[in-house]
Amino acid sequence: MRYVIIGAGAIGSTVAAQLQLAGIPVVLLARGEHGAAIRENGLRYLRPSGTRQVRVPVAEHPGEVTLTDDDVLVLATKSQQTEQALQEWAWRPAGEGVAADLPVLSLQNGLENERAALRRFGTVFGASVWLPCTYLTPGEVSAEGAEKPGILWLGGYPAGADDPRLHAIAEDLGTADFAVQLVPDLIRWKAGKLLGNVGNAVDALYGERAGWVMDELRAEARRVFAAAGIAVADLVRESEVDVSVAAIAEIPGRSRGGSSTWQSLARGTGSAEGDFLNGEIVLLGRLHGVPTPLNEALQRRIALAAEHGAAPGSADLAELRTPGRTPVLVSAGELARELESAEPPILLDVRWVLGDPHGHQHYLDGHIPGAVYVDLHTELAAPPTPAEGRHPLPEPADLQAAARRWGVREGSRVVAYDSNGNLAAARAWWLLRWAGVADVRLLDGGLDAWQGPLETGFGRTPEPGDVVLKPGNLPVLTIDEAAALPSAGVLLDARAGERYRGEQEPIDPRAGHIPGALSAPTGENLGPDRRFRPAAELAERFRALGAGDGPVGVYCGSGVTAAHQIAALAIAGIDAALYPGSWSQWSNQPDRPVERSVET
Ligand SMILES: NC(=O)C1=CN([C@@H]2O[C@H](COP(=O)(O)OP(=O)(O)OC[C@H]3O[C@@H](n4cnc5c(N)ncnc54)[C@H](OP(=O)(O)O)[C@@H]3O)[C@@H](O)[C@H]2O)C=CC1
Ligand SMILES: CC(C)(CO)C(=O)C(=O)O
């Protein structure tokens, strides 16, 4: 077989060089200056192990290539260039027939290329491509993976891996020193890869893959895949190939600048692949009714940056703050659909009400099918002490053990609910977000909003998860910081008005509030149906209290309903810190002043 590689950028040139070095027939379609340089001097091919000049056969345009029945076409353009390449090639003569009779192999990111090829080509193969390589200078390409240049999870499109031609291709690519695994469910592997490539625009625009942006982009992508019924492979965990065989290694004198999208900006190509990376998530979201605001923002931003010739890393990450907020709520209808999907979210039932010790019994009497019971006192808090308060934050190791017991894995989506307006479930929401779980939502309206049947009894024991929690992702106030906040920003007291004013104190040693705090009872976050009030109303509520421009902190009795307030603030687009000790800690410290007020 001969490989006709369409597109001589980073991927095309690297694959061509590896095939050529392995003695496998190849021709590289290389246009312009790059093609001329390779034709004249060979390709300067940089690897961590050293640099070689590789005499790759090149053609400038399709007319220079006489196709035979033994050829395989390899797509190695950017996705936005695929349609044009397919048009140029499909109906060219090839042996007794046309090129569309030949197999075509896409070595591209995203989910669209194989589908586009299948419109004209009867045999389409694709790959989930881990192959870090760089094309910045005509005549020169570097491939940074080592020991192997890259890993290719190869499969037939839309599915299957039985075609003998695919096996022959896998063997050739193996001979050319790629790590290869045949996969019968290609789309799953490509979806897994896309979870990383939604970040290509991030490093291209901002020069770094900021953690919170990646978390939110992936969370949107996972929600979209679930709604679309697309299962997602975990490339690291499920791979039969040890992924460390192609880790990014240093090439002396050259550092890898960034992703393939970064390279488009660096070369000033005028277009980037965002419409097929973030844009694929946006498209699927629109088709399946799932909002994808952050992918949408990045798709737009990278398209304009490429068009205007922006330099890589020249944008300011701060511009993403507002559109990128992770949704706090999920509706009952949406949840029902997600629970039916290939990757249902982990469902947590946090049935706890102050003064009612029978939460577990309520769970046994009826819960949403598949939900796991979460005990607020023992799983969402460390043991109480007067010095720390009634519900101190749990030790990270304890919270991680609990989350694993509930079945939370890396990348899991989590939904929490209770039967009391989410006043308790919000503590689980806050803790998991604080501990780095990107996609945690509250069932809006809680159990009352659920229209489906309930399950009784203990339910199934979840398969233990493997999540690694890293607390510190949401802001927290110490007692001193809470004391100081009113002079710098807004400290909200989420308890009922009578407790704030000091008219009554059912549980703590002293009545009143932290000096300078403002009363904002949690109950007012909810409408009469116990759902959160609309974002605009919540924003108006909090802005009237002065929250929004400076720092905002929230406390309650023991850091439980304050988490609800923080969820309401997040819905309104306002970030706020939690004072976990809350009144139960403050009122136990005799030297801390207490303020009382009368109702106005
Ligand atoms: N670079 C990387 O590290 C990785 C990239 N990928 C994916 O691989 C694919 C290719 O990326 P990459 O190699 O970086 O892209 P590049 O932009 O480096 O290369 C694409 C090349 O295709 C050429 N081209 C475009 N249209 C045609 C055509 N009709 N005929 C012939 N040549 C054409 C372009 O030539 P010209 O310059 O003349 O327009 C360009 O040189 C993308 O889907 C990318 O996401 C996947 C894993 C890693
Ligand atoms: C993340 C990476 C480098 C993996 O090969 C890639 O896919 C890209 O640059 O587009």
C-alpha cells in the first residue's frame, strides 16, 4: 500500500517522515514554500532523539499524483480544510475507478472529518490521534513525543475494526514506530480525545490551559455527549497502549509552543479549527438542548483571533469569567434524560433538616432511583467542636473517601437534591465544587420537582469511585477574615431574620450577628414552589444588598444554608466566600463582639 497524505503540516509531515524512514511507500501533498523546501532539501525532522533530513516524496497538487487501487488517502488537514480536500480528491481517477473507491484515513481531531469523508468515500477509517508535533517553519517539523512519536487509536467509521485494510494500515503505522491500538468504537475514542481538544483554543488565546476553564469546557462537553448518547472513552485508563510511551519530551533548543490551534495563530494562517472542536460541542448542545456557553465563547473568540491575525497568548483570560459559569441547577426533566444516558450523573440524596434526625428513614421511604444517601453530619462535616463550630469542613481525605463511596470518579457529573429547597443539598454542592469536582448541580425544586417513580429501600451499592479531591477551588473565610469583611465588602447573614436581629436563638450560646453583617435569609432565594428564583431576580436581590462589586462572604448557623446562599449568588453571577465556622463558631468565642438590631 502507498499512503497519499493530504496536508503537509505538523501531522501530515510527521506521519510521512515516519513512513518514509520505515521504508513504506508514501507521497506527501505539500503546497507552497513548505513543499518547495522539502522537494529541494528533504524535510528537516526534529525528534527528542535527534534531527534528520528525510527525503519524503512530495507532490504540489493532486494532478501530480497518479492514483492506483493500492493507495490509501490520508487526511491530515485541519478540519475546516477537509471539505475542500475531499472535493479535490474524491472523483479523481484511481486505477480502474475513482479515488472515492479507495480507503480514506482521517488523522484529525474532532468528530466531523470521518462523517464528511463518508459522504463520498465508501471506506472511511479514523483515529483518535495523540501525536504532539509542531509545524512553524517551511521545510521543518518537530515531533515531540518520546520514545514513540505518538499513539493512534484506529477504527472504522462509524464503527468496527474488522476490515483487513484497517489491519494492514495498523501494521504499517506500527512499523513506522507509532503505538497503535485498533478500536471497534472509534467515536467513543474520538469523543475522549475531544475532551482535551476543547482546550486547544485556550492555550492558543491565553497561553495556558487554566484549570477552571478546562474543567468547565469539559463539563459542558460531557453533558452534551450524555444528551447525544455518545459514550466517552478514557484514553489513559482504557488504553491497551501505555500512554507514557509518547510523553512530550524536550527537543534541545526548541520548546513546544502549544497545541495545533496555537500553531495556527503562530503561523498566522487566518483560520483555526475552533468550529470543529469547541464548535462540535456547541453544535451537539444546540441539537440536544444543552447550553454550552463557554465552548460557544471560545469558538467565537478563536475564530476572530485567527481572522484578525492575533498572536498566540495575546488575549486576557479575565474576559472569560462571566460567560463561563458552570450551571448550578438542573431541571427534573433534564435530570431524567441524563439518568437514561450512557453516562448518567452520580445522584446524591442529602435528606437533612435541622431538628429532624430521620433523614435516612426518609431516603429509605422513597428516593430518586439510583440516588445514594449522604449523611450531612458525618459525611459533609467534621465532628462539631465549640472552637470550630457545628459543621466544620470535613478533612479532605474523609471527603474523598465519602465521594468515592458514593461512586464519584474523575470527570463524573454529580447532582445533589433534598426535600427542603436544597438547603442541605447545597452543602454537598459547595463541598464538591470546593474540592475540585467541576460539574456539580442541584436538582431545581428538589425531590418535589421529580415527576418519575421513586425507589424505596437501600438501593444499589455504587461501584466505588476513584476521584482525587483537591480542595481550595472555592473561597473560604476564617473567623478573622469574616470579622474584617464588612469594612471591605459585604458579609451576608443567611439565617432567619429573628436570629440575625437577636430576637431569638434556638441553638447557639449568644443571640445576634457579626457586627457589620447584613441580613439575607436563605429562604428568600426560593420562590413559592421551592425552586430558586430566576437569576435576574436573585441578582436584583443581592445587588440591593450591595453585593457584586467588592468581595462577598456568607455565613449562617454552621455553614450549611450559607452554601445555599452561595449557590444563589452563583446563579446571579456573583462569586462569594463561605465562612464555614459561622454563628456556631463566632457565638462560642466570648471575646467576639455581637450586634443586635430591631426590625425596620
Ligand atoms: N499538531 C498536533 O500536535 C496535532 C494535530 N492534530 C490534528 O491533526 C489535524 C492536522 O493538524 P496539523 O497538522 O496541526 O495542521 P497544520 O495546519 O499544521 O497542517 C495542515 C496542512 O494541510 C494543508 N492543506 C490544507 N488544505 C489542503 C488541501 N486541500 N490539499 C493539500 N494540503 C492542504 C495546509 O497547507 P497550507 O499551509 O498550504 O494551507 C497545512 O500545511 C487537525 O485536525 C489537528 O487538530 C491531532 C493531534 C496533534
Ligand atoms: C493535544 C494534542 C497536542 C495531542 O496530540 C493535540 O491534539 C493538538 O495539538 O491538537
